[in-house]
Amino acid sequence: MKRLNGRSAFITGGSRGIGKAIAKAFASEGAKVCVADLQQQALLELEQEFTQEGWDLFTFQMDVTDKHQVEQGFYKAVEEMGSLDILVNNAGITRDNLLFKMEDDDWDKVMDVHLKGTFYCSRAAQAYMVKQRFGRIINISSVSALGNRGQANYSTAKAGLQGLTKTLAIELGPYGITVNAIGPGFIETAMTQATADRLGMSFEELIAYKTKEIPVGRTGKPEDIAQAALFFADNASSFVNGQVLYVTGGPAV
Ligand code: NDP
């Protein structure tokens, strides 16, 4: 028996990186999956990959910061999948800089994608989840929520997501909906590749540097986060609500 048989999941920013690994893990456990992201080409490639595996996938372009696109997107997803059981708020961006060099736009864009995006998507999803008295909302926060040089905007947004997680856990728990967050450490994706580029290092150099700081002696893969997301999506975690699970290869400090 697959862990997510009969479930339907909506994943934002899921055409690559962590979101894609979550989409694949959910599909391999029997879920119907909907991925919404910005780039049409990346979505088409994802559809091809899923078709080859024989998995159900529904995709469309959606900017999580656009309220109307989000509301239409959730309506379309429910029409297509028949229900909405799991939401993963994964879409994310970085605009790193030290405070004195950070532009207003760097601040606003990061807040909009992580906080407003998660707010819009969670509000749209709960309307369906409350009616069916079941839901799982999984917010992708970050270890940067605990503070990280050069990420005043991102750390603030990711810490804000943890507050939102706990509040929604209290509000939605009575309807059978759990809301939890994952705080990934360094995960090998396009986002951390961009960090290497910004620091003038090769990706391999950055990975080697980060590996020295991580107790398990390696950096993370998107699949490491997908396993944590599976736990929160599963029926077995129904008494786990409002928690933040750091997936960092060691204690988050
Ligand atoms: P990626 O940059 O690889 O993927 C992020 C995806 O989100 C991209 O497909 C991106 O689209 C999409 N996206 C960005 N803005 C929007 C938007 N407004 N609406 C819809 N989709 C959008 O990042 P990761 O896979 O590394 O990160 C996934 C999540 O995990 C993010 O929330 C990130 O902050 C978090 N995280 C990542 C860590 C890491 O080490 N990689 C560590 C801790 C947390 P496009 O391709 O157009 O940019």
C-alpha cells in the first residue's frame, strides 16, 4: 500500500530543485500531483519526466505573489484532481546582500514570494481542506531563519514562515488540517549554485567548504527534504502539528 494513495498534492515552485524532488516522492507514493511554477518550458519537461514514470501530473504557470493567479490556480487544480489534500509552499528566491547594500526591491521581492505567496496559497487551499475536514500544509522555511550573514531579507521571511506555520496549525487543527515547516540546511540546487556564482566560487568548491561544517559530512540533496515532506504529508504524522523540522545534517544552530 502506497503512503499517499488517493491523495492530491499542490506544490509551488516545483519544476526543479527541492519542489521537484517532493513532487516525484509524492507521485511515487501514489499521490496525484499538481505543480505550479513560473517557467512554462521547465513545466513541460517535468510533465515528460512524469509521463515516462507513468505518474499523474498536472502543471500550469502561476506566480505565487499574484492573488488572482493563485485563486484561479487552486480552482483549476481542484477541478483537475478532484480534491486538494496536501499543499507544499516551496516557491522561493534569494536576493542576498549585506544590509547596507540591500535595495528596497531586494527586501520587497523576497517578502512577497515567501510570505505573501504562502499566505495566498494557504488561504486558497484551506477553503477546500476545511470543507473536507482533512489537509496537510507544509511550508519550506530554512535554517537561515535562525540568522545568516547577507540574508536579512531571506532570514526574516523564513522566520516569518515559522510564525505563520504555528498560527495556522492552531487555527486549522480543529478541521483535521496539520501545518508544519521544514528548515533545510545547504541543499544542492540551482539556488545554492547561484550562491556559489555570487561568491566567485565553483559549485564544487562551495560544497567542499560547506561539507566541513556539516556533522554528517555531506551537503544535502533535494531528496533529503522530500523524505521530510513525505513524513508531514502522511497519515502517520496526524498528531504532529505546528512543528519545524530542521533537515541540516546536524543540530541547527
Ligand atoms: P530553486 O531556485 O531551485 O527553485 C525554486 C523554484 O521556485 C523555481 O522553479 C522558481 O522559478 C520558483 N519560483 C520563484 N519565484 C516564484 C513565484 N513568484 N511563483 C512561483 N514560483 C516561483 O530553489 P530550491 O529548490 O533550492 O528551493 C526551494 C525552497 O527551499 C525555497 O523556498 C528555498 O528558499 C528553500 N530552501 C532552499 C535551500 C537550499 O539550500 N537550496 C535551503 C533552505 C531553504 P524560476 O525558475 O523562474 O526562478
